[in-house]
Amino acid sequence: MEHLVFLDRSTLEASIRRPVFPHRWEEYATTAPYEIAGRLRDATIAITNKVPLRAEVLARLPRLRLIAEAATGVNNIDVGWCREHGIAVANIRNYAVHAVPEHVFMMILALRRNLLAYRGDLERGLWQQSDQFCLFTHPVHDIHGSTLGVIGHGVLGQSVAQMAKAFGMKVLFAEHQGATEVRPGFTPFEQVLAESDVVTLHVPLTDATRNLIGADEFRQMKPSALLINAARGGVVDEAALAEALREGCIAGAGCDVLSEEPPRAGNPLLELDLPNLILTPHIAWASREAMQILADQLIDNIEAFVTGNPRNLVA
């Protein structure tokens, strides 16, 4: 009988059906690092969203056959060790194809139209004191006719691009930074930075993408441009972004992710109090609809593995 243990059930606000095969199910709202090995001691299938499963812990779990990641990113799992030792790893795919693009465009629209700045003006009574019917304290820009640079050509990047075209935006997909050849349908990385009114990131965090956007990249962008990061915090040099916003190197930014989550030790972006910076706590993916799709796919992945037809494997 399979023994399934969900290490951080509280990260998923959705109904989770039980697998159809005979099993024992355990779940914990959260799991501290020192509790992982004990809770997985007899498990054959581990379910985790953000609880780290590293080699030193995995080596103590001889019964473990599958790690079912309740997310797309697998940075919290030592995938290489799993490959070497025959532990399968399955992740979730394409579940937030509406949630993340909608969040991205919420940020773009709010920043292009200076929504937070105008809200602040109203709170300070500036409209009430105006000598005319409207208040022109901040520039307002349409997104129709502007250019969106998309870094990342996966499902989310393509979904954002599709939504952008519906808004009447021109879309540029960026070629890999430093690439010697440009694939059909792509634009050189530096050209995307230089020409885009909005740059949006949709890449995983890897050694190649860590600090992909830093001080040099901000200097290549238009002073009127926006940066949107709904990918991973480490893709952006956050100190450089804070400096770019303070100096007016770019016009604004929206970030749903930070390099450390939760940011218990602080973060340069949290120190800013600017109307052209929108921070949200890693919730772009978290519509109730998207979470239910995720939960259903999670169990689908587990059932497929147990019946001998594994899917969505990364190891």
C-alpha cells in the first residue's frame, strides 16, 4: 500500500480528492526542516510545495519512490540526486495560464495609469482642492499601441503575449541573453530591452537566469519603461531594481516574487515607499480556479505514476 505524505497542505487552498488506489494519507499544514525526515520515514510518495527535499534528507528515506511537487518550480528538490537514486519527481504544468497573465496585466494597467499615485493624491485631498473637474498630477498612458517585451517563451509567456495582443500591444519575444543566433519569431535580448515599454519575465530560476535583469539591463531600458516580474525573485537583482526606481532609470515595476520568501530578513524593495512600485506576496498563481486545477493535476500525476504511466516527470 502506498503511503502518501503532504508536507505543506496549507499552501494550497483547494479541495484535494484522494487517489483511487489503496493508500494511507497523511498531511501537515506546514513542516519545519527538522521534521521532514521523521514525517517521511515510511512514505513512498512525498507531496511538497515549498518544503525543501535535499540529498542529506532524501538519503534517509529508502522507501520513497515519488516526489509530487505541488507547483511548477522544483528548486526546492535535489533533482539531480533523485535522478541518480531512482526517485521520480513530477511537477505541475500549465495550471495558471489565466491567473498569472491576469495578474501581470493588473500590474501593467495600474502602473501605466499611475493608479497608486492617484489614490495617494485623493487620500491627501488634492482632488478636493482642484480648481477643475479632474486632477493632472501624474502622466497616464494607454497600453494600446505600446510594446511588450516577453522574456520567456513558455506557456505563461505565450499566454501573456496573447492577452497583450488583445489589448493592441506589439509583442517582442526575447532571444536568450548572449545568444549568437536569433531564432525565427524572436528578437535580440538587448533590442527587446531597448524597445519595450513593458518588459515581463516568465523564466524559471536557473544558474543562467539568476540576476538576469540587473543594473546594466536597467540602463538599456527606456526611462519610461516598466518591469514586471511574476517569475522568480532571483531572476532580478533586487538591489539594482531598487536603485533604478530611486534614480528614475525606469518608470516603475511590479513584482509578485522576491529572492527569499517570506522575506524575513528584509529586502531592498520592501524598503521603498513609491507609488510606481507594486509588490504582491507571490499570489499571481493563486486564484481559486488555478489552485483547483493544480490540486486535480497533482492527484492525476500521482495516480499516473502508481499505475505505471508516469507523466510530468522532471526526474
